[in-house]
Amino acid sequence: MNFNTPHLWILLVFIGLSFLQWLIRRLQEQSAVNRQKQQAARRRDEILRTGREPDAPAQPAPSSPDAAARQARLRELRQKQLEEMRRKNSRQSPTTTVEARVPPRPSTTPARPTPTLGAPTGARQGARPGAGPG
């Protein structure tokens, strides 16, 4: 076989490029499969953590006229409660303010000096550092 012929080189380059394309395509497919598995695992963990589906709406939309009427009734009741609370608050005394006085903090200086490392303490204050006990 003569490897100096250009036809053979062109054929080898063509086969090599085809193989590389096939390999890249397979790697991309595998990456997509792994990504889907990770998303499914995240969704499962989220469901276990919170107890509800992460993609589900927080409140289901009213599907019937009865549910819509109930929602409207709840809104009316809430509005009435808010108005009643506002009236009650305005009747009490709108100008009354409460002042909270906080006593000043005592100084935080220590009553006695704290010993430092290496300093003599208590009964050994008068003793020399190299002297023995007797």
C-alpha cells in the first residue's frame, strides 16, 4: 500500500470526520439523557421536600361558577373585616403615641483587671521565675 497517494488521505480524513461527527452526536445524546435524569431527580427531591408539585399552580383556578362565587364571597368578607379594623383603629385614638424609654446601658468596663498570659498570679507574684519551691 502506498500512503503517499492523495486519494487515500482524502478517504481517511472523510472516514475520520464521519466518526468524529457520530461520536459527538452520541455524546450529546448521552448528555441530554443525563440532564433529563437530573431534572427528574430534582423534581422528585422538591416534591419530597415541600410536599407539592413544583410546577403546579399555588392556588387552583376556580373551575366552576360555584367556586367563583365562593371566591367573590371570601373577598367581600375580607374587605369588610379590613374596613372594621380600620374603623376600630381610628376610634381608639389616632393621636396617641407610645414612647418607649430604654434605660442607658451600664459601662462594660471590668471591675478588676484580667490576667494576661505569662503574668504571675496570686501566691506566686513575689516569686522569681527561675526559683524553686524552697
